[in-house]
Amino acid sequence: MMRQNKLFSGIYILGTALAIAATTIFAIAYYIRIAPVYPEYQRDRMSHIYQVYVNDPGQNFTSGGWLSADAVKNYISQLPSAECVSASMLRSGTSLEFDDDRTPVKVAVRYADPNFFKIYSYEFLDGAPFTTAEFESGAARTAISDRMAEKIFGTTRDVIGRTVSLDFKDYTICGVFREGSALNQSSFGQFIAPYYALPEMQANSGGSLIGRLRTVILSDDVESLRNELAEAGRKYAAEHEGLTVDFRNQPYTDVEMALANPSTNNDIDWVSLWRRNILILLVLLIVPALNLSGMIAGRMDSRRAEIGVRKSFGGGRRALLSQVLWENLVLTITGGIVGLVVAWLLIHGAAGWLLKCICGSNEGVNISAEMYRATPDMLFAPTVFICAFVFCVLLNIVSALIPAWSVLRRPIVNSLK
Amino acid sequence: MSTIIKLSDISKIYRTKTIETQALDKVNLDIEEGEFLSVMGPSGCGKSTLLNIIGLLDKPTTGIVELCGRPTAGLKDKALARLRNETLGFVFQSFHLIPTLSVLDNVIVPLMYRAGSRNNKKLALEALEKVELSHRVNHMPSQLSGGQAQRVAIARAIVGNPSIVLADEPCGNLDSRMSGEIMDLLHSLNREDGRTIVMVTHNEDQARATDRIIHFFDGRRVE
């Protein structure tokens, strides 16, 4: 049929390809945010504290923000259900200076604690992460990504012990790790250094809960964590008379963080979230289905006599319907494959603007588009492939069933006229 | 010989919102096995409607159709399709070859809907040999002359070895030489294979060459 009806087949395949490409990009964007991809393999056990809200009724003032190092150490790390707690912050505008005459560039530095490497499975190509002692002492040590090492030194080997200048402070390289993607919102960094290496982090927070650290907790029991965190908030409030602390049912699971993108002042609105996503999927499914359905209706009308002949010679409605659906499925799957390739090429080639648009910014900081690359395990995921295939089949059924059935219902003599 | 087609009190009324047209009015007809019957009459007298009803392509408003001694009333779509596939072959005035299929694939069409059918290609080649078109198997319908197209249509009609062939003005779109070839072919199918043939025609010479002629006028059979 493809050879014999080139124009129809070509337009049909193109239409399907566009629909599948759009759906695949949508699916990949979601997959990246919720699936276990490098180095966030423990997403199913991770939960996050996004904001804490402290209210001072005396001053009629509520402030909200991330956590301080003291809060992490004195309250979050003490939660009984927390298997491992890590806090970190990302600075995307850090200036990297070179020894030679190269112009300084902006890089993304994640300041973290040693537990960071227990939760995020960074693969070290050389050396190791900074130690607990180095962290506690605020030593200027850093792990560097392989891409960054290549960029600065032209190699990933023999860079341990060398120094890099970050915001005019020299850091000694302790390890080289395989870089992830900026799409991994809570783990990305081209450099990973102890947060105590920052002078402002060494300063006493004055007992404030609010600070600059994003906190991730490894646990199998999020509900208990929520209760324990609320209790920790009450404990803090009791120790600071007049204050009230609200964690708003945190920590959020990794899926909640990824999908709901909780804003500063609102709780997650699951109803709106589902409504929006279902609406997007329906638009992606129904709009091309209507277009393709119209094309198939026209095509079926031109095949009316053929249908009449086939029925005359013993083709039953079910057999003919199945034949039409199979023919269409071949076209749809061809379109699906083209669509997948288009989606992959688009994401691979234009990951920067595309995925940044879909996935949003990283921790609210500005990261250059080139860091939003999709790694192979993000692109060639069986889940995405299955989603695209299911979408192909649905598209085929929705677009072909009604026009095909409508023609097949006609009396044979009318079809033969 | 036994009766292979029996029509009893067949009437067919076409209704629209405003018009009611009686296409057939209480037609009774018995056709014997192996008979070559011609149906004649002016345009609009109900000949094609009669053929459609015999061929189970259309249902009568009232009356009973029996094929091979079996009443067809009340049969479901699947059973009707099977009966058409196994018992009937059709030859249409405008050939109705499927333009996107090759000659061979056109002839295979009836076999596609036969359960457990094997050797489809071999059977189709045999049928094409019978109509002397073995050398055109890979041609497309658009590459055939009218006579060749009708011979392909006849090959398609007989490939499933049906006992009845229904031909609706099979020479209506052909010149006299090609018409002669087609009529010879239909006669050989009747004489050599013993197939029952019911043919609608306007041509008296062609009709006279058949075993029996029946005439229709205004939906009624007239002697």
C-alpha cells in the first residue's frame, strides 16, 4: 500500500511522525524526571525538603527558604526514619579562571556533604570524593566532571592533585567523576566541593532554620519521615518561643518534586497537575487522530468499490476491518519510528532549549543550555519506547476505526455503484 | 438436474423519505444446476436488483431466496459472507478490479477470505491460465485492455470454484470482438465445468446463445 499510494502514505506517515515525536518528547521529559537515571538511581527512596516556613506572629512575618547547615545537622539528620541525609547547593554562576590567557567561564559548582555521594551514585573515573574530615575542616577540595577536566586540562587522567580556581579560590582536585545532565535537578554539578569550603557556610547561622541547602533524605518510609519532620518543627518552635514552623507535609518524594514542581507558597495541587497532563496527552492524541481520521475517511471513500468487491467475494466486516486496521498500523508504526527518530534527534541536537523549556530550571538557578544534555540512558529507555508504541496503536485505533467501520457498514450494492 | 437457485415471491422496495420504488414485485424463479440463464429487460426493470438478491449482495423486502437448497433468510453477516465466498462468483460490467493490486493479487482476493485456503497462488495462476492471461500476472489493472480486465474478473470469479457465476452485463463495456471472447469464455465455464451462470444482458444475440431467457418489465417477470 505504501508503494501504491505514495502521497497518502507519505502524508499519513508524516502526520503520525509529528504526533509521535511530540508525545515522545513529552514522555522522555517525564521519564528523565522520574526514572532511575545516572546518577539518581535511588529515586524511589529519595525524598526532598524543599522549603521550611517560619512564622513570627509577634512581628507578623513569615519567611520561607531552604535549610541551614545547623538545621540539617541538628534536626534533619536526627530523624529516626532517615537512613541517610545529604544537603547541597548549586551555584551555576561560579567563575572558573584559567592559568593561561583563556577567558574565565561560568561553571556549575555543587557544594555538598560526604553523604551526597552515598545517595547519588556518581561514577569516579579517577580518585575519590572529598572525605568527611576534609568536609568538616572546610578544605578546598573538589571533584571534577570528566567533561570539565577535558575542557580545562585536555585529559581526565593525571588531574588528581592539580588545582582549579573557582571564584578566585584555589581548589585541589580529589577525583574525576562521569558528568550527569543538568536535567537531574538535585544532583547536577560540574564540580562537587564541600559546602564548608565556602566562608559564608562556616559562619554560625545563629540558630536559624532557614539557609541555602537543599536537603535530600534516603528512606523507605516517607510517611514516618513527614510525621517526624513535623515533630522536629514543633520541637524547634518550642525552643524558640513565639515562633511557629511549618514543613507543609514535607518531605516530598522524588516523583512529587519532579512532577509537581512545588512553588514557594503553595502545596502540591495534584488535581491541577493531573488535569494539565491529561489535557496535554489528549491534545497530543486527539488532534492528530482527528487529522488522520479525516485522511482515512477520504481514503476509505476512494476505496469504497474495493470494499464492495472484497465483501462480494466473501470478506466479512470483521475481516475487512482487521485488514484496514493492520494496513493502517503498518503506516502508523512507520510514522512512529520516524517520530521516535525525530524526537531523539531533536532532544539530542537541541536538548538545551527543548528540555530546559519542558523540565524547567534547576533549583531556580540559571544553567546554560549546553548542560541540559540527554544522556543515552535517558533517550533509549524501554519505557519511552513502550509508551510511544502504545500511543501508535491508540492513534491507529482512534483514527482508523470510525471511518473504516462507517464504510464497512454500507450495503454492498451501494459500495459497488 | 436439481434446483440450485430458488426465488419465491421476491419483492424489493427501495424507500427514501419521500419516494418508494418497487424494484421487484413477487418474482418467482427456479434455476437448475448447470443452467446458463439470461435475464433481459429495459433499463430500470429490476434485472440487476434480481442479480444482487441472488448474489446475497442485497436483501429482499419480502420473499425467500434459497441457494443450493439452503434458505438464506436470517443468516448473519459472517454466514452470508461465507456462502458468497464458497458458492458464488461475480462478474461486473465495470470489472471492479482493485486498481492497487496486480492481476495475480486481484485473482487471489476471494481465496484470502476462505478459511484454511492453501496454494492460493497456484489456484490463481490456474484460473488465469484458463482465461489465457498467464503472461499478465504481474501487470496492474491500468495496464490491461477492457477485454483483458474482464477476463481477469472472470478468473477472480472462478478461482474459488463456485458453483454459480453471476454476470451483470459482462460485455456492456466491451466492443463486439472482445464481447465474443468473453461470451466464449462464459460458455466454456458452463459447458466444461458445469457451472450455473446467470447473466444480465441487453444483447439479444448473446442471450439467445444461452439455455434460457427470462424477461423483466417494471420489476415483474414477463414471458
